[in-house]
Amino acid sequence: RDREYLGMGVDVHRFEDELKDFFGRDVTLVNTGTAALHLACQGIGLKEGDEVLVQSLTYVACFQAIRATGATPVACEVTDDTLTIDLEDAESKLTPRTKAIMPVHYAGQCGDLEAVYAFAKKHNLRVIEDASHGFGTYYKGKLIGSFSDVACISMDGIKNITSGEGGMIIT
């Protein structure tokens, strides 16, 4: 078909609407997964002086997105069994400046999201899930992204869903 724009237009809006139906939540499409993470960080109000707990085993985009807001990423260990954020290590790194936690669904592994959300509630933190490897993944019968505080998914050429490049924010 002949379309005026490659990156935006009627097809992108239609896809966005289909994703909203799929997740049952608002979805915003952006140009990359990194941009999705950056906008999510901005959207929750991160600013200079804030800190975000993020697992050390991840793509550099998590750290870049946090730094782009002026906040500081605080690297946390991962668990041996799921390669997701180790909450005991994260708790040892909490400060009064900690505003969010960014679990990464590495290789589709979600870890214990109930524990992550309980941890966030206990410490009054926002949760930004980097679900770039988690499109179509279910956690305890619920689709990743359908119940998250904020979930970001990359649609890079090597991800579970691809558009060649792109990203989405699910809220």
C-alpha cells in the first residue's frame, strides 16, 4: 500500500489500538524501547538527585533512560535462579532518594513480581518494568503489561515482537 509516512500514520494508530485491546490498557507507541523507558522515567517524574534500583544484568538502555532524566541508576544483583532483580540486595541500596525500581524480564523471566510490587509498596516506589523480552509472557495467568504500574517493551528486530524497530509504553 502507498502510505505517506513510515513511522506514523493510520497503520501505526491501528496497531496501537490493537495493542490496547490486547493488553486491556493504554499503549503508546514510540520509536525505540530505549525511548519507551526514557518516557516512562519522565512520566513518573524522575529528576536529578533521584535514584532508581535496576538490576545489573540488563541492556544499557535501562541505565541510559534513567540518566537521561538526571536520576541515578543504582545497580543491583540478580538472583541465580531467574536472573531478575535481587530484592535483598536492592533493599540494602535504598536511600531517601530512591524513587523507583526497574525490574527487567530478562530472557522472558519475570521473577517474583508479587514480591517486587510488595517491595515497591512498602518503600513507596514506582515500578517501571522493562518487559522488552516479555511480550506475550504470562505471570500467574496474567499477561505481562496488563497489570503493571508501567511496562515498556522493545520491538527491535531481535525481540519477541518486532516492527524492525520501535517500542511501547503500557500504562
